[in-house]
Amino acid sequence: MMKSKIMAFRIKPVLLVLCVIASLAPSFAQKPTPHTSFKPGGEWLDTDGKHIDCHGGNIIYVDSLKTYYWYGEHRGQPRGASCYSSKDLYNWKNEGVVLDKGEIEIFERPKVVYDAAKQQYVMWFHYDGNRYTVAELGVATSDKPTGPFVVQHHERPNGHESRDIGMYLEPDTKKAYIGYAADHTNRTIRMVELSDDYLSTTTNDVDIEAHCEGPGILKKNGTYYLLTSGCSGWTPNPATYYTAKNILGPYTKQGNPFVGDAGNNSFNSQPCYIFKIPGYKDAYLYMGDRWNGGGRPDSQYVFLPITITEDGKMELHWYKEWDLSMFTPVKK
Ligand code: DGJ
């Protein structure tokens, strides 16, 4: 009897040490090795070692904070908009759900722009009912990049249906535009100019006769390039790009910019945004979602460089892995 008591006394500190080691082990194990490249379609963990849940969104760079912010649909619980921050575009820290969609039935494709005059972050998004028939734009604001964002209003821009959205910010004038999949269940894309404070749509709103979802916009050498997907739900399809000399058109249809056989399903992705990376010459980042047939939280991302060729064609080539050394840094 006496002996077993002594044994128990001796075992306890050993157990305690083992418990401490066991409780620390997962946190050591989960810390991922920092990323030094993009791996399109591959596993992409945040700085906590968790899958990045940030779909259909956009990236902004906040110069004063020397930080990139990536916004997107948080498709896990709670549903809404997630935000991640990064210093290098490869490694992302989860800043949490910055807009909880609450009663909104469908919340998709958030796009954020910063209004320097009001020092306010403005988020536009696809606001809908569960059968995609409400088809509106929603707008929310926050005084911090990491939220919380508060919904201000939702509307059909100039009476038009609006579903998938893209955004373009003109660097010189700071005018912002939303490209939106519109009317008769996305038969066309329209482009609408926002007010100077980005809080409402103006009547500069045109049908650019582009088919039909996932719009992303870039400008090079005075030409606007509008990249769109076809309409096939969550299934990838061939993309099409259009060019124009004016953001509001007229646009000319060009073709599929994704090169090669796998380009016929946009490298198994759907466009959501084109981010012009600051500090590099002509560094256009294609942001695409690999939905895997459904908008699940674990859907992947296809990030690739976009090339505008000497003769003005848009091209996307497949890279299994790539990094920013592909671009030429701009001297400050
Ligand atoms: C395709 C759109 O691009 C997505 O954002 C989403 O709305 C799905 N359709 C729903 O089927």
C-alpha cells in the first residue's frame, strides 16, 4: 500500500511534463514554413497553419501601413467577409471575419476600396436572396482595414440586376468603377461609375455587351482590359477578354486569354479580380477561385501573372509555382 502511494507521487510530475509537451506540440506542429512563392491551385495555409478562407474578393495595398489586405467571402461559419493581411503577398495573417452577413441570404464577391478623403474603407458586394433573384449591390464601410464593416444600403444599380462584381480604381483620378453581371440572369456585363466617396452608384452606367460573370479589369498603355468568365455556376469554363480605350466602352471582344488546352477551363478557375502589384513594372496579378464544383470554404486559389504582349494581347500561362522575381522592380 505504502509502496504504491510513493509510485503515484513519482509518476505525477512525469505525467505533468508529458501533458505540457503534448499541449504545446500541436501549436509547434501547426506553424507552417513561411511561403516564398505562389502555388496556383495548391494548399495555401495562413500564418496560423489554417486554410485561407477568402474567396471571390480583392486585394488592396495600404501604403501608410505598408500592408496588403485581402478580402473575400468567408464561406465557413460565420458567413460573411474575411480579411487577411500580408507584407509580401505570400504569407497571410487571418484578421478575422470583418463583416458577418447576418440576415443577408447570399453574400458574394466583396471588393474594397479606400477613400482617403473620408479615411474610410468601402466594401461593395453581391447582395442576394437565396434564389439569386434579388440581384443587388450592397455597400458597407469601416474606418479600419480590418473592420468591422457595417452595411449601409443595398440597391439595384440604376434598376439593373447585379450579381458577380469586379472593381477598378483609376490611379490618377481615384474614380472607382464596378463591372457587374447584369440583367436576365447575367446575359451581359455593365460598368457603373461610383460617386467620389464610393458610397453610391452614378448614372454613368453602360451595357458593355460582355458575357458574363467574374469580371476583372486592368489598364495598360491606355487600353482597358476586361476579363470575364462564362456562366456555368461553380464549374469552370473558357474565359473571354475585351478591350476598350474608355473604361465605359465601347469594348471589343478579343478571345480566351488562357493559353493551352487547360486554358479551356481557365486552368480550373474563375476570375475574381486583377490586382496591380505596386513596386513592379506591369505586374498584374490574376486572382481566380478554384471552386471544385461548389463554393466550399476549402476551395483553392489560382493566382497567376497576366501578360500583355507587345502587340497588346492578354495572355495567361500556367505555372505550377512562381514568385514576384518574374516582375521588374520599379526604381523609387
Ligand atoms: C457563379 C458565380 O461566379 C459565383 O460567384 C456564384 O454566384 C455561383 N455562380 C453560384 O452558382
